[in-house]
Amino acid sequence: MFEIVIGLEIHIQLNTKTKIFCSCPTSFGEKANTNVCPVCLGLPGALPVLNKEAVKKAISFGHAINATVHKKSIFNRKNYFYPDLPKGYQISQFEIPIVEDGELYIDFKDGSRKRIGITRAHLEEDAGKNIHEDEYSKVDLNRAGTPLLEIVSEPDIRSIEEAILYLKKLHSIVRYLDISDANMQEGSFRCDVNVSIRPKGDKKLYTRVEIKNMNSFKFIQKALEYEIERQIEAWEDGVYDQEVYQETRLFDIVSGTTKSMRGKEDSAEYRYFPEPDLLPVILSEDMIEDGKKIPELPDQKKERFVKEFKLKEYDAAVITSSLSMANFFEEMVNEGATAKNSATWLSVELQGRLKNGFTIETSPVNAKKLASLVKRIEDGTISGKAAKDVLDYLMDNESNVDEVIDKLGLKQVSDDGALLEIIDKILSANVDKAEEYKNGKEKLLGFFVGQCMKASKGKANPAKINQLLKDRLSS
Ligand code: ADP
Ligand code: MG
Ligand code: ZN
């Protein structure tokens, strides 16, 4: 009945060494108010100077999303008061952003994809931080002036699933480009979520609500679930006009609800005007061309993995969703494991076992080791089931694959003589079933294989057992 309409505004912190308009370092975790200077403190008379690296990163982002990179863009003052904004205005871009009219594609499980338009991406400075303690509030300006790229999507997103896929895709593009560490916990990738509903088939946009400053996929999901439900209920109860109006809301983690924070400002209220202390940003042809030299991006890598390694579209999308995972996969294949098994053992088995803050980069089992485990399955030394035990062991203990196979006694029996001994024992204990099989009840093969595996305590090579059983039963 209802259609969901979502548009996302994402702020990423660019990983430049210094701030956007001064030479203070952007490093964090330092003592409060130590990485500051007259410019980022907003002292009168201090003049901002634009950081070229921040501009370069914005340009490469523009190329990565197939957007227009404007040769000329300008900075504006966005006026508002807040204690963590000493100048009384934020330097941002308004009427001419550096990047406009781009796109990215999200991939669904069934292999289909959808285009999401990106309205614009503009450069701006971050504010400081207010810290509220007992009866005092403190201001730390170390973060003030950190370069941000704000990326605004078109209202093209139609479900929570699509919103998460969009966020993840953008996250991976930014990481591939190495323009931000995009660490969500540390706030270097944060999101304002705009959401509205409308009767299915209706083309006009209804009133949107903005949920500010979300920095976890899980909370974005929960906030959207709650907010969509709230709007639908208001509609069904006939109080949509009273309860859904343009406003900014905050997600409350404890109650799982969104709460009104303030009425939404109109852009007119910010009294935007061109920043008089900065010249327009004019990009040289060289800078624009240089910006085109970007690394292979997730979509291209995905296509290459499909072609080169014959992975399924969706599996390739999963593997290439993060650069570290893609590199891990390629290293496994280079070590001689098959692509199909490498993909599964990496994205299912290893991923599923990474806990306690371990990531692909810090995994106790590296690509080489996981490849040698996969190769031991592929050469018939151990079964897939035994390999899981080996992996469990290696996640907790420093050792190598062959040592663990020996230690845990997991080597498969592939020797014909030993296997035939087992087979003959099972067949003579089940003479009538063997007779039934010979009379056409071929389903019984599974029964015999199961019995043999059991008799071997799981160590018989199942493929060999299958083959030898068939031979025996047809002789
Ligand atoms: P502002 O800068 O005031 O937040 P914008 O017009 O730039 O406003 O839009 C911000 C975001 O809201 C964009 O991502 C846009 O796609 C989204 N948006 C606009 N209208 C709607 C709507 N009716 N429903 C959901 N999202 C919307
Ligand atoms: Mg906004
Ligand atoms: Zn400074």
C-alpha cells in the first residue's frame, strides 16, 4: 500500500594529514584543544587556506561515481550558532559543489542491480565537539576544521535493504579510493537519513523526516523500522498531517525510537553567502586528469572476478565488498586453491569465525594458510568436515595445517585396500539390502556410503567410497 522513499546524506572524513583550511594535524585522541591554531579556533582576522589534498580526494570521488567534477566551485558561509563552532558559521559549499550528478549501483542477492543517483558531493569543515559532564559542558576544538565530504543521494532508495546496500557500497568505494578510513565507530563515516512514505503509485514526494548522525548499520536499520512504522500508523489513524512534518529527529538507542530534536531549518535560515576569505576553486586540467587515475573499484573488480574466476555475480559482489577481502581471495587463488572453494572458505567459514575484534586484516589465519587448508581438501587429504575442525583449531592456536591434521588425526583414508575392507564388512552385514540394490533400488547407495563412513569414523574418503561401492555392487 505504501511506498518508502529514502534519501541519504553521508559525511565522510577525508584522511588528509592536515585540516581543510589550516596546517593543524587531523590526528585524533590527543589532549583536548592541542591541535588548534588561530584559523580553526575562529580568531578574528585569521585567514583560511584551502588544503589541495582534500580537493584531490573530492575529485577522485567524483570520477569514481561517474559524476560531473566542476572546474569551478565556490565555498559559502553557512551561518548558525553552536558552542563547538567558534566562528559562528561553517565553511561549506552551497550553490556550486565540487561534484554533482553522479551514481552508484547496488547489488541484490538474486544478481540484479539498481542505480541510485547521487545529487552532489561537496567539501566542508567539521565542527568541534561538546562534552557534557556533570554540571559543566566543555568544548574540544581538535576536530574543528577537519575536512569532510558530504555526499547527498537522490530520493531513489525504496526500502531499508536498499538503504543499507547503498551505504555499504559507498563505504567500500571510499575505502577502495583510500580517501577516508570510513571508520563508523569513530565517526568518520556518518549518515543523516531522510525518510517519507507515500501511497503506492503516487509520484509526488511527501513530507520527509530527517534522522541525524547515525553511525552504525544496525542503528540505521532500527531507526528506519521505527520511523516508517510511525509514519504509516499516523496515516492510518488519520493524523498524518499533525504528526508527520518536516523536522529533525534523533534515534534513541535505549528505547529504539526516534525523538523530535528540532524543526527542520530551511536553507534560507542559514543565510548562505560566498565565503569572502576564499577565492573560487578553479581546477586545472591536470588536476582533473590526475583525479581520473583511480584504483580498480568494487564494480570493476566484481566483473573481473566473475570473468576471471567464474564466480557467481552475488558471490563476487560479497568478496569485492571490501578491498581486504578481495585481496585475501586473490592471494588464496595465487597460492593454488580453486576460486570457488577460496570464496566459500573465506566469506563463510573464516568470516564466521572472526570474533573478538579480529578482522580479515588481523585474522590469525592468513590467506596462505587458508589456501593450504583448502588445498588439503582438494587433494583428498581431509574431508570438508575435518577441515572445519582444523580451521577451528588454527583460529586459537599458532600452528600449520599439516601439523594440525596429524595432531587431530584427521587424515582421510583413500587407500583402496583399507576402504575395500570396510566396504566388504558392511556388505556382508547387509546381504539383503545389497540384493535389493542389485534389483534396482539404487537409492540404497546412500545408505551404504553412510554405513561405511560411520565404520571408518568419518575418515574414509567419501568420493572413493562411492566409487568403490558402485564397483563392488555391480560386480
Ligand atoms: P537539506 O540540505 O535541507 O537536508 P536536500 O533537499 O538537500 O535538503 O535533501 C536532503 C536529502 O533528503 C537528500 O538525500 C534527498 O534525496 C532527501 N529527500 C528529499 N525529499 C525527500 C522525501 N520526500 N523523502 C525522502 N527523502 C527525501
Ligand atoms: Mg540535510
Ligand atoms: Zn588550525
